[in-house]
Amino acid sequence: MKKFSNQIMKKLLWVVGIAVAIGACDDPYEDSTYLNEENKDPLGMLMAKDSLATEWVEILRYSGMFSALNYAMDPFTAFVPTNEAVEAYYAQKGVSSIEELGKDFARSLVLMHTVSDSLKVDDIIAKSYLPNLMDERLLIGIDTLNAGEITLSDQAATSMVNVVEKEIPAYNGYAYRINKVLNPLVETVYDRIAQGGVSGDPNRYSIFAAALEEAGLKEQLSVVADTSRLQNSVTVIISRRYYTALAVSDEAFQKVNITSVSDLKRALAGDDVDKMVTIINPDGTEGTVTLGALMLESYLSYHVFSNSYDWNSLISPVSAVNDASEFTGDSTCLYDTYLIGAIMQLSRKGNVSNVQYVLNEQGTPAYLVAERSNVMAKNGYVHEIDAWLPIWNPEQTAVTWDFAASASVKSIVEADPDGGLDVYQPKEPVSSEDIINIAGNGDFLYENTGVTPGKYFSISYVTCTKQWADAYNHDRVNFNLGYMGYISMETPTLVRGKYRVELDFLYNSLTQQFMKNMTNGSNGGLIKMTFDDAHEQMASPYTTIAETKNGVYSTVLYDEIEFEETGKHTFKFVIMDPAAATNKNFTLQFDCIRFIPITE
């Protein structure tokens, strides 16, 4: 793997690359020179001399990325489609040139085919995927029909290519010739719905898509990232947006005699569909809308989750079994929706040979349509349901609150230089833990009173090794906030009623024995807790451990607590252990909180 010494320039170019990816129109290195001591062509010029890559070079020039790939201080690996591959791609798209697809799409094509590293064949085949400059994964495989040939496919599995010529050397990296064009994932969640998902039929979800547009949710589901600038700073923060949408087909609507958006509004609001009602706008002012419009927005918001769940992630809370013998039949879980205070129940029905997943089983239910689900978008996923699924309030259900399971934490972890796409919620225990600073996460309000420096940040996202294989989603959040430091955060939406509240936490016998044994000034990690500034309770989790080995342990925080209204609640704890200010090994390693219904 070729190494380059100018790391400062590499970081600068990466920042420029992000700017290019999100909308720059001009080549940032158009007037640069590309001299180097090895007297080799950089990648752009190498391709320009290649008679088999003239169509791709046209795309490079039109996108404004030709000179950027010539910049000799930064290493790249470029996957270069042949002229025939580009022409076939144009035919597939129904165009004759890159200009018809536009500069933004051209730039996405280039970023899709470029990796920010200089990779030889051995480097590539040693990996399962490559992160490209679009911040997506190029999945790596070996062609079973053509021995030794490398295949690449996009993360959404819409295209697969063969590498037909390897390791073409340039001064700043390598080019690899490929036989097809990789399709960039540029469609948003709304785009996927408007296109009809896997069917490709724009009429499949035409009512649902038109309703999203009329209610103003089209714009929200089309946002990929937000950009903001730190106060009094030149630092720009890019926060990814993530959504999961449950799309209702026209066929499903027609089962209940809904054939238009007007019909849908009347089904939701009845004869009062045109009645004017008063609302409070986001800026605090009052406004008026029709009841039909208000109910439509609420209904659509109910069909959106503010996180990105692929099929496996969506069903995993009700399908967490290691083999067929452990399949226990029915189970349920709850999901927060984009509609404030409204939750959805997902249930697993049947047995391992005939399993189905149903939403709001006791209400007006809808089944997930597996073969038309798991449609990947740039900012999330789309899943199809087989019925219109009106808003419904489910009965109490056990809720597992994973401190790290939020779009905000996911965005920080995936954007962190030490994080990435494969770090957040790993599928299995990791060989060595990853530690990511998530103290800037907007979900947490905290104060650090001063803690002895250790290996963790004030608030750390940490992946789990095999010693803690029982951790939920194979991760945890570590809190190092000092003596009398505190943190508050919102729970998931909970159905009104009584619950027993349990905490799952991790114990490391090598570094936390003093907490378990209450030595060296520790009182066992004592915390003072409240919900909504009430229900004050004290707990020392680490004193409840009966074992001596590493593991994930559970303790009861509240034998019984009652929430009188359905909704989210503010959970706050204050660290009351003096060792938090004196011992570098002090850390609270919290996995999740479980709310277990108490039914009378």
C-alpha cells in the first residue's frame, strides 16, 4: 500500500472532497501543476492517455473532478469503466451523454468509483468492502465463474462489476479497469417511494407519495445531511439525517376505498375534513389549518421512524434467536415514530418455518411485505406494508432503551475518523474495542465536573469484545463525568402504566474491581436518578455483582414506577461516587435500560 507523507495536505484535500461531494461546481485544482519526482502520470492524466477510458475522462472533466484526481499529494484508487461500459450505462439511463444526467450526478459517479487510498490487489481482496468517496461501501467478492477475477457491487445491490485489468500504476495511486458502471446511490427515501421501490413502478405508491408532498414531508425525507458552523469557529459540522418509511401501496389504500389524497384525508378526519383548527407553529405563533390537513400530516409522520432500519435491524428485536430450536414464537417490540408521542408495535407471528411480522396487531393491523422491503436510500430505508395502518395506541409492552440507538449517535460514530460504517452497532463482538467521543451528541445534556484522565471520554461510544458478548447491539455507552457530574436524556416513548426498571451494565474485573468491592474511595458507582425531576432513587450498580468475572450484569433501578401519560420522559442521573474524581479507572459502562410492564 503506497504511503504519502504530507498528512496535513491529505486532510485538507479530504475536506475539499466533502465540499465537492455536497455541491461545489468547479474543479478546485483546475490551475494546479502536477509535477512529481517519480515522473509518473497522476491518475487523471493517466486516464486521459488511455484510449479505452475516453468516455470516463469526459465524465471526470464535466464533473469538475479531473484535476482533483491529478493532485499528487493525495492517494487514490480509481475504478475506471471502459468506453463500452459507459455507453451501456447511458443506454440504460435513456440518455446519450453525461450532460443529460447533470453535473451533480456526474460528480456522484466519480465519487462512487473512487477510494481515498492507494490499494494493490492484495490490499483489496483482504477486505470485505471499500469505503468510497460517497461514504458508501463497495462490496468485494470473487467471481465464481471467472477464477481470480474481483467483483465489486454497490451497497444497495443494484449493480455488480468485474475488475478486468488490475493495478495500473499512477504517481498518486492505482487504476483498475471495470466492465460496467457502478450505480451511485443518490436517491433519498422520498425518491425511492416516488419511484415505486423495488417495483420501479411510479404508480405503486402514488397516493402515499402525493400525500407526503401535500403534507410537506417530501422535503424532510429528501434531506441527506444538515450543515452547521460552530459558534465563533470556521469548523463546519455535517450531521447525517436518517429515516425509515413504511410505504402504503395504492392497492392497500384501495382495499378501504381510498383512491386519492382527498379520500385519505376524509378517511382520517370524517365529515370535519374542511373544518379549520388552530395549531401552534414551530416558532411559537398560532396558525390555522384544516382538520384534514392536520390529520394527514399526523398520519404520514406516524409512518416514519427517525432512524435508519434495514430489514434485519427492523425485525431483530423480535427475532433475536441463534438457531431454529431457540425460536419461541410470538414476541413484540415498540418503535418511536416521527409523530410526537405516538408509537408503533411490531409483532412476530408464527414459527421458524412460517414467520410473519405484523404492525399494531390489536389495532388495524398491517403486515410487512418482505419481498418489497429493505429498499435502501441515501438517507435510510423504505419498507412496504400491506394495509393503510391508521394511528393506534398499543398496550404496554416491554421496552429496551439502548443509550446508543439514536440517529445522532449513529451520525457521530460513522463520521468519526476512528469510527466508520462498520463500527456502529457491530453484527457480532469485535476483536478490539472502538472508543468514539459522543459528548457532542445533541441527545445528551450533561456537566463534567472534572474527572481523572483515563482511556474514555466524558461520554464514549464503545464496541464490545467477546468478554461482553451479551451486550445489546454489541455496544455500550461509558460515562466519565466526575464526582457530582450529571447527564439527562430522553427515554423512548412509553405507554402509560406501571413498570419495573432494570439497568444492564458491563463489568471489567481488571479495572473495576475497586468499584465492586467499594475500596479506594468508591461506593460502587452510586448514582442518584430521577424521571421528569421526580421519582428520586439511589443505586450502586457495581455492588450488586455476585460474580468475579467480566460480563454484562443487570440490576433493578426501580421496583415500580408509574407513568401517567404516554410519551417520552427525561431520565437524569448524578454520579455520587467520590472515586469518579480521583481514580482513572472509574467509569460507568451502561448498556441499556429495560422497562418491564407491571400488569395487575
